[in-house]
Amino acid sequence: MYKNAILILAVLLFSCKKEATELPKKDNPLIGTWSFVNLDYNVTNVNYITNSSGLVVSRIMSPHVYVTQQNSGELVIDGDLFHYNNIRYIINARLGDYVYKNTILIDSTFRTVNDTTTFTEKDPYHLLVSDSISVIKGTNDNGSIFRGGIGDQKYALSGDTLRFTFEGPFVFVIFPDADTTVPSIGAFGRTVWTFVRKK
């Protein structure tokens, strides 16, 4: 249950929207084809366990810190869509889960993750101000999980290098459990997607 919730949370990237005026498409500096360089992921998942009265009885802190390896694929940006084409990366990291009761660490477990992710996806977007965009969930190759990053994000364009940064708290999600506890999942941190302009 906990692991499934974390997987679902990992794709709910910053879904709260900002009020901003969309820039004219002719002023869009992002249009073009970009090769995927890597994903720098630094997010801590938080699992609050409450009893039937709603009181928090424990929490699980799970820092996920890694930079993806063996990256490939491209992002094609036109005036309306992000086209993620055959994005592929490997996560090779040692991750930990830390269980706290009140403020006292009572347990910890560690695991090695070696996973390969490949996806193709199309997401509508709006260019907001000169350093921000809003990406809307579109369509992808498996119809269910969106990997490319949904929500408001900052971008930085330096020469031929383009970075998209998600920063701040994630959406909190409640997952009813079969027993008397209700896990409440949240997260905080930052992810940075880096691309270089394809010549």
C-alpha cells in the first residue's frame, strides 16, 4: 500500500496552478528539439499514519536523492505541446525509509533501486511569464502514468542548455486503508530536468 502510494505521488508533480498571463507564442524561446541530459531528483516523501481519531501516530520519511544515468530521448516543443519522444533513464540509488514516533527515530530500512524508465508522452503547456510554464496532463504511451512532469515549473535557458525545475511541496493525497489507519502522503523537494538543444 505504502509503496503504491509513493509511486502514484511521484507523478503528481506540483499540480497547484498560478495565476499568470500567457505570453504570445511568437515570444516563445523554448520551441525546438531538445536532447534529454538527465533528471536530478531530490524529493522526500512523507507518509503520516493516523489512528481512527485522526491523530498522527507515526510518520515515515523517505528521502529520494539521485541523478539519472544512461539518459536518452528527446523533447520536441512546439507552440502547444511538449512531445517527449522515447525518454529513457536508469535510476541506480540506495534509498532509505525512516520511521518516527513523535520526534524519535524508531526504525529505518534501506534498499537499492536499479530501475529503467522509458516513456513517450504529449503534454499541452502554456508559457506564462518569461521564466515559467504550466504543463497540463496530456496523453502518453501507456494511458495512465505521466512521467514528464505536470504542473507549474520554472525554466532556465542558458545558451543551448534548458532546465525545468519543480520546487516546493507536492500535493497531499489521502489513501484509505483497510484497517483503522489512514495513510496521508505528501512530499517536498526539487526535481530538475536538463536538456540540450539538438543541432
